Amino acid sequence: MSPILVGLVVFACTFCGALAGIALHDRVPLHHKEADAKEVVKLVLGLIATISALVMSLLIATAHTAYVTQESEVQTLGVQIVQFDRVLASYGPDAVEARTIFRHLVAARLEQAWPNRAGANQRPGPTGAMQDKDEGLIERVVNLQPTTDGQRFAKSRALQLLAAMGDARQLLYEQAGGSISWPFLVVLVFWLVVLFVGFGFLTRRNGTVLVALFVGSLSVAGAIFLVLDMNQPFSGLMHISNAPIRSALEQIAP
């Protein structure tokens, strides 16, 4: 589900909850609004607000950490791409075909993970054709027949980089699926709705109150949006930049 849509749903739920609380304030009997009753409601709301704030801050911190980690992995992958091509270049003419296949693979994976940024919602994962090309590249590197110490070192280093890039791609594929638990998020939204119902219940309807509740609802909806958007690193509005891979592709161009 789109983070923007979820954010709008959260905003609607919390703000409508606040309006329901204001309406409830006008309907409940007077003895339910005495000082002692209001104090109990305030204590419960304070407890829910504290728990919600802790959970929301934890979600934001977790999503941001995951986002930064994946961004760093993409940058590392860009460095490894350039290193692999240079190692093959140092091997000699026998590695020219492997370098050509590798450039095509990098370009294809770049387009797969960042398809012109229009409606992108793909994970940088394996497909049948990609896997065949990967296996073909590995086979060509393995079948190289080094005759000098330099070529032997280049072949060994190339295989190490291939393994490292394969691990990085698979890790990005697994991480790109997101780590947010939807039941966890639903419970958080429920707490927020209860909180705003309580805010509305403790006050009377006027313009200032409505504006404050509107801004509060917009703020919590924005926080939920941030969490979900960072949880989609290759398709969200705050997507991971493809600059490291694109720069690497330009550097290995013939």
C-alpha cells in the first residue's frame, strides 16, 4: 500500500477521532466530566501518549537506520563494480568478453532497480534472465587460463569481487522488501486514534482547538508516512540515489 495513502488514512482516522471526542464531550452526562474523572482520563492519555511516542520514535529510528545501511551498501556496490572492471582490464585481452557482459549486466540491473523513477516499485532482485547472465559471467571468469602471476592474482580478485557483489545484491533484495510489521503499525494507529478521541473529549469545540487537532493529526500522519516511505528504499519519494551505480557504469564504459 502506498505510504501517502496510509498517511492520509491515519490523518483521517485521528482527526475524525478528535471530532468524535468533541461530540462525545457534549453528549456525556455532567458527572462524567467532573474534575476527578478528567484527571483519570488525562493520566490514561498521558500513558498512551508516552507509549505511542516511544514506539513511533523506535519505528522512525529503525527505518532510518535501515535506509542509511542500504544506501551505504549501494555505494559499496558502486565501488566494487569499478574495481571488478579494472581487475578484468588488467588481466588482458582474454577478459574483454567478460567485461562486455558485465557492463550489460550493470546497465540492466540499474534499469531494473531504478526504472526511470516512474512508477518504480521493483526490488533489485534476481530474475531468470539475469541469473543466466550472472552464471555466464562467472563461468567466463572461472574459465580464464592465467599464465602469469599478475593474471592469477587478477582472476582470484575478480572471483572475490563477484562473490561480494552477489552477496550485496541478494542482501539489498532481501532488505528492499521492508521490515515494518503491519499488525504493529495497526496497534500504533489505534493508540493514536484513542489519544485524539481523548484530546477531543477534554475540550470544547472552537476554532483554535480544531486547528490544533488538525495540525496534530497531520503531524502523526507525516511521521507514519516517513516510516513507510523509508521502508521502500527503491520506490519511495525518499528513494536511495542511483548515482553510485550510474557513476560506476560511466567509469567502466568502453
